[in-house]
Amino acid sequence: MEIEVKYALPSEETTDAIWSDKKLLEISDAASSEVLPFCAVYYDTEDRALSTAKLTLRVRSEGAETFATMKWGGSSRKGLHKRQEVNVQVDPKTRAIPADPAFGIQPDISWFSDTEVGGKLSELCAGKKLVPAVTMRFTRRRRRVFFEGNTLELALDCGEMTGAKGSLPILEMELEHCEGPDPESVKKLGDELAAKYGLFPENRSKYSRGRTLV
């Protein structure tokens, strides 16, 4: 289960301010800080069978690593998102996939054959080709944060998403619960930062926004 909060950022300057926030740095693991180029491609069948079934299939490069992800179900309220999620690391060397998945790779649904969503994915894609729907390129700054006995991941994203109908900016803060007794601690810390920096809860996932461009 993925539990995270999302907030829309008013500007890139706000991203810089949050990243260097003194109080946030005091509860952060400095060694975990990193800045990575991300490229994500979301796939669907030509008749949109996955989105109709409320399934999301994404292939994303994170620096030198590539992951395939399925998301489904869940809910979102006041920026708090809860969803089922399965991640599979894809080895570019063994699967002949370039580091940037925008270079026309074809996802292999067998990557998920051993997961709980594998059967449903196979059924929906039977006899159909998966095609790119939305592409996202952004820079992510992320680090681990320790808050009230919980370990969270702070992520700040700046970039752009593109589809057949045009493009939209990506300016977003995410806080994801990694471990600890209170998953909704992400909402408490997120709301504190939102009040300080004028952020707005974002109930839509990146892909939900991107689908308006398809």
C-alpha cells in the first residue's frame, strides 16, 4: 500500500525554499539527499482498457535505474493518496531497455506475472498492444525525513508532462510514508509545510492530470 500526500507548488522558487528549510533539514537524513533526472512513460491499450479498469502502468527511469510500476484502487482526499502499488526493477542490460524509457520501449506484462495484479493485466491486454499515453520528464529532489517516530520520503518535482494534446508543467511536493506507526503523519507534516509556503492539496495523481492531454 502506497500512502502519500501531494501538494501543488506555486513556483520553482518555492521548491528551493522547501529544500533548504532549516527546520526540515534538522529532521532530515542528509546522507539520503539526492537530485535525479526522471523520465516516466505511462502506457495503455489503444482502446484505453487499463484506464477504464482504473489500472495505471508506468515505466520510469530514475537516474541510472529503471522501474515498471502498476497502481490500482485506493482513494484520495485533501491531498492524501492511498493506493495499491507493485514495483518491479527492470535491468536495462538483460532486457535491452534504454535508461530513458521515452525511447520507444515496449513494456512486457510478464514482468508482473508473479504479482497479485498480473492476472488482471494479462486479461485486459490479451491480443492488444500497449502504446505510450503520457510522457513526463522532471527533476526530483528527495531525502528521508524523520517525523514523530516515522520515516518519510520528501520529494520535490519540477518538469513537464506531454501528450497528444500538448503539455502541462510539473511542480509538486510529495511526502510518502516509508515506515513507522502512523502512516497519516505525512498529512500532518505536509499541512505544516503547506501553511508555511502557501501550497495547495493535490487530489489528482500526475497521470490523472496527464490524461487530459491524451
